Amino acid sequence: MRRRFDDKLNEIHDDILRMGSIVEEELTLALKALKKRDTGLAQQVIVTDDTVNELRFAIENKCVELIATQQPAASDLRAIVAVMNMIVDLERMGDQTKGVAKLIPALEETPGKWARSEELQEMGRLVGLMLKQAMTAYATNNIELAGLIADQDDEVDNLYAQIHAQVMENMAETTKQKKVEASYDVLRAARELERFGDLATNVAERVIYIATGQTYE
């Protein structure tokens, strides 16, 4: 019975890593679409997000079945509950990425000086790194690596604050409705990426919880 339980738990573990990898791929596509203002790539992001959603529910069903049929011990139950929270966070990361992709058609005509492209790409790079490190920490049970992710989230928050200030300044300088709308869409894209970073931090917190049993904010 224990071997069967461990096999199922390992299967869920692998599914989580695959889900994280797909979300990372989705983010990469979204950043390319954002940089090139490519609506075709943006559509690929939306299709990829459907896969993320399907995988989330498949993993959730496996977790519920494991709890119902195997009567896990306290430490095992802690790991399963943490995983069920992690898949929600990963699925929401996909949603944030899809949110960026949905803005591409509106951003396609955004003037260069209004687009904040460099800052958005840097935010994307950082949150992608946070996700990769969170998945590595989960794969290797590395709580030290998980603990570093919060510092990176501070960098993301700082970039978001810079973009917010710059966008507000741009909007104050123009009376043209189209430019105001373009600036607002840039801010929305930045907000999606900032939220992605928050969710990656949540995943890191779950890794620490699995390893220590302690809730770490």
C-alpha cells in the first residue's frame, strides 16, 4: 500500500513540474507576442492556457482520489494539500499570462515611447525566473532557494511602480483618447506580470510548508 501511495504521489509531483513548465512556456510566448505586437503568438498563449487549465483539474482529481483511498499520514496530507494550492496558483499564473496576450491587439498600434517595452520585458524576465526557481525548489526540496524568491518579487514590485509612475505621467501629458487608452493597456499588462510574481511567491511558500510544516509569509 505504501509503495502504491508513493508511486501516485511521485506521479503528482511530476505533473506539477510539467504544469510549471507549460506555464513558463506560456509566459515566454506572451513576452514574445508583447515585444513583437504579434496577435498570432498571442492566440497561441490562449490555446496553451487551455492545456494548463486541463492539467490543473487532472492533478486536483488525482489528489482527491489519493486522500480518499489511501488515508495519508499527516506529513503526506500536508504535501497533498500544499500541492492542491500550488496548482491553483499555477493556473492563475496562466490566467495572468493570458491577460497579457489579450492586450496585444490593443497594444499593436501603441507608440514606442508609450509602450514601456523594456520595463515590461524585464518584469517578464524576472517573474519567469521566479517561476523557474520555484519549480526547481519544489523538485529538489530546496527551502533556501524558495526563500530567495520573495527578494526577486520586491524587484518586480519596484518595476511595476516605475511603470505606473511613467504611465500616469504620460497620461497627464496628453489629451488624445487613443494615447490614454494605450497607456492604460500598458499598465494593465504590467499589473498582470506583477500579479504573476505574487503567485510565484505563493508557490515558493508552499514549498517551504511542505518541507517544514511552517507557514512562511
